[in-house]
Amino acid sequence: MLLIHCPYCDEARPEVEFAYGGEAHIARPVDPSTYSDEQWEEFLYIRSNPRGRHHERWRHTHGCGRFFNAVRDTVSDVFETTYKAGEARK
Amino acid sequence: MVEIAEIAVSAAELKLGTEPVQGAGVRLSLAEGKVRYSMRARDPKVLEGVLGREVPKRIGGTDAGIACLGPDEWYVVLPDNFDLPRGEGLPVSVVDVSSRALGLVLEGPGALAVLCSGCPLDLAKMGVGRATRTVFETVEVVIWREAEDRWHVEVWRSFATWLWNAFLAAMPDAK
């Protein structure tokens, strides 16, 4: 079973307690009405989808309920690190 | 002619037990006469001011009926003569959720094995007096280790019948 370290609980917990939340560090535009269709499309749909190191959001749904960020290798599925939401990109 | 026993059990045939069940070193019963609160507060100090008592700050910690589930979330299980202040006008939320959940109590040396039949956590390492939200198979539960051999499992009412029967099914194999 894959264990994920929750930075809030400070424990390694089983993957089934977590929910994947997509790519991390995508800020919602402050004023969306100034965005062109292309910019809006990019914000909504275009993701980096890297092979290797990926910054992503996870939520400890069946635990503390918090969103946090993780760095996971998309090839090996190894979690490099996890850190609290709001902290700088690692 | 050989009688073939029915193997399919429909949901309608499952019953929530009203009497405790005992067997294989485990006793399963309903925890009745409880009041439950869900409490949220960004600042625990404001919540402590409302309640007039301390709340556990470490996730998983419990103190006299209050369990800390998350950095801003607490779950309370107390005897039903308790009524907590609501803290109107303050940035806290104290909500009576007594009817939302039921408490199932597993006791005895086999209780741990029954829980481990469906819970992915390493519960043997869970300290006495700790509580956590987790899953049993696919059902969300709050597991509270009240004593070495006594576990209180909070489950939402609609899942309780299934969970009761899942515990029953695991009991013969508990050691």
C-alpha cells in the first residue's frame, strides 16, 4: 500500500484516505473578466503534465480534511515530499 | 435433494443490532445516550473561550470527550446530559450533530483484529486515548481508542447497519 505523509497530521497515512486534487500552484486570476478566451482556456484546461517531478494538490479527505501540496514522480509514483498549502514551491 | 443455501444477502435483510453481540474474544455493542458536536474554529483560543475549557491541539489527540480531527476541526462525544455553548457571534462553529452518527463499541482482546479486517491504518501502534478519522473498507469512520482493548467507532447513521454486519462477519476470525 502506498503511504502518503500528511504535513498536517505529520504521519504517513494510507493512500485510500486521500483524494487527488490536480496540479498545484495554479493561481486563480484576480480579475477573470480581463482575460481573453485563450488565457482563460489556459487557466482552466492547460496543465504541464510532466514526465517526472510533478507538483500536485492532494486532500486528506478521510483524515484531517486539509488540502496540501506534494511533489510526486509521475514515472515511479514515489512521493518526494509533501508540504502545507500556502508554502512556497519545493 | 440437496438444499442450496442462499448466499446473496440483500441490503433489506441486514439489521442493526440492538443487543450486544459477543464471541471470539470480542464484544460488539451500540454506544447509546451520547451527544455529538462538530466544532470548527480557525483559532483554538476563541473556541476555548467559548467552551471555558482547553481543547486538544495535536491532530489525533483527545481530552475528556473532545477529539482533534484536523487543524481547525474537533469532534465531541459526551454523555447526553451535556449541552455545549454555541458561541453566537464569534468566529466559531459548534453544531449539534447527535443524530448524524452512531457509536459502535468493540471490546476485548479480539477487537483490534476486527477493526484491522477493514481499516488500512496500523491500529496496533495507535496510542490509548488517540482518535482519528479514517476509513473502514469504503465507509468513513472516526476510530477512538478509549482503552487498550476498547475501541469506539463513530459512523454516519446510514452506514451503521452495514458496518455492524461487517464487524459481525469479521468476529469469528478475530484472535
